[in-house]
Amino acid sequence: MNDKGSEWSVDEAAAHLPEVVDLALKSPQRIAATGDRSVIVISAAEYNRLAAEHDSRPSLAAFLAEAPLAELDLDRSTDLSRNEEP
């Protein structure tokens, strides 16, 4: 665990799992394996809050369908000629 008390090695986390869980109820805890592999342990309440926030956002398709731009006429002309000046 680092000085902040929020980062653990896999071995430390395994040896102190009850402490990791208790601390995760207060703030996220990172368990770092080798390289860039790591996980974050958070409380169920925090997970539920994040999941609800994510679920409440409309999909991109729904957002675009409801946007004021949906009423614009964006049909492209089939005329492929260009007016070029010499």
C-alpha cells in the first residue's frame, strides 16, 4: 500500500483483504499487478451511483434523433456539376 492508503500490490491486497474492503467503502482502492494491469475496488453504493449515471445518458443515436438538428433538411443534391471560374 502506498502512503495515501489507496494503492496495493496483489500480494498486499490478498493479505489484507478485509482492510481493502473497509477502505473501499470510503474511497476507491487500486490493486496493481505487473505492468499496466490494475483494478479498482469501489463500494457497491459507488458502483450503483456510477451505473445509474451511465444508464441515464441517452445513446448517441437517441441524442441525435432528439437534437434540434433533426428538423433540418440535410438532403444532398444529386447534381454533381460544379461551377468553376476560369
